[in-house]
Amino acid sequence: MKTKPTLGFIGLGLMGKPMAKNLLEEGYPMVVHNRSREAVRELVSEGAQEGFSPKDVASRVDIIFTNLPDSPDVELVSLGEEGILEGTTEGLIYVDHSTIKPSLARRIAVEFEARGAFALDAPVSGGDIGAQKGTLTIMVGGPEAALEELLPIFDVVGKKTTHVGDAGSGQIAKAANQVMVAAQMVAMGELMILAKKSGADPARVVQAIQGGAAQCWTLDVKPERLFAGNRQPGFKAYMQEKDLKIVMDTAREYGAPLPSAGLHTQLFGAMLQMGMKDLDNSAVIGVIEDLAHTTLLD
């Protein structure tokens, strides 16, 4: 029986911790590291080993994963002082599950290739529920040969893995994903407030259109929470806004016109200004409510 590779996991937040736990429960030896030590202690109590820096983790594992908030965090952890690259040995596979700029993912891949290692950008979609249940969608950019070794691991944390192309391609797919997610969240908020202002029951309206051409993941998952008055994450609004900024930066870099995504970026920016940054991304309905001078649950 083939011995399972030793894994490293850095970034044990809303998404990273349940992903790491699922891998640990599947029997993978694991070294974990996180800025906040509470999550590290929790996983160590369940059988993981403690890592003391990204460099330290990289030097002790075969495959290392990161799931971090933003591009500067990934750049620091992967390429900075005491970073993953400093602990890299030939043949190491580095997988970044964060959502970052495609240009940074490509630069990281070049740096790791120079050390005889592999770097893949593999952002995920599916939110905290998908992370907990192991049903994430994984979009991968990087060498296909390295991906073959990762597929059994990805099958633990996700239900669908797609090799999009070379380094950076996974991040481009995630940017495209976030264009659609933002559009769905805003459209859902608009249709609910339209129903409310027009005198129809928003819950019945959603029920009526869920089985038609408007059917989508957002309408399947989010309305029940909103009608119960629950706007807690989920996927936090400030992360959605951060992702949309990456979308718009990438669009400018490659000359792609994204007029509606630009407007949605402004709406999520308004959420942050209104003090809703830690609410779910579906809580963008709050901006629509403010503009309409009504609330969903009045």
C-alpha cells in the first residue's frame, strides 16, 4: 500500500481549517501553521504536528498548501523571509488555494520552478459549507504532471477539479467565478426588493422562479438564510470586494471591458462603508434596501 505523502497547511481560517481537518481525518500526516495559534492547537490536538514558520513547514513536508486572505499575504508567505521558498527542496509541490492576482501566481511558479519544485494556483469555490463538507470546486493552473499527484488529495476536499491551463489560469477562472457570484448576489437582492416594493411576497417570488431559467446556486442556497434574518458568513463581504478588485485589476491589465462587474465592485465597496464588511456576501441586499428605503423583513 502506497504511503500517504506528508502535507503542510498554512492559513487555517474559515476555509483553510475545515479543509485541513478533512485531510487529517483522511489519514494524511500533516504539519500546520497559522498566524493565530488557536487553530493550530486545535488541529494538533487532533493529530497534526505544529509548524513554526512557512520555511519550517516546507522543509518537513512533501506537499504544502496555503489558503490566505490576499495577494500580499501569499507573496510574503511563499517568497518572503522565512517563507516557503526558503524551505523548499527539489520535488516539493506547493498549492495555493487563495484568491490572488494571476500575475503573482505566475511569478511564484517561476520562482519555484527555478528550485526544482512545482507551484500550482488552485483557488476554490463553495464557501465555508463546501469546505466543511468536502464539496469545493477547485480550479487549477500549473503543470499537469504535478496535478496528477494531487488528485487523490483534491478528492478529499472537493467534488470537482478542473485543470484550466498553465500557471495563473486557475486564478483567471476564479476571477471569472467571482464575476458571476457577485452578479448573482446583487441580482438576488434586487429581485427580492422589487417584489417587496411591488407588494408581492419575496419568498413566494423566489419559490416561483427557482425552477425556471433563473435557477442558480445562489437562489438554491441563500434565500432561506436571508428570510430567516441570518446575514452571517458564509463568505464575507470584504473578501468578495477584495476578489472583485482583483477582477478589475486583471481586466485593466488585459484590456477586458467589465461594465457590470465594475458596478458590482462599487456596491460591495458601499457595503464596507456601511459597516457590513463581516456579513455574508449575500448581505449586499442591505445596500439595495438602503437605496429603496425598505428592508426585506419589514
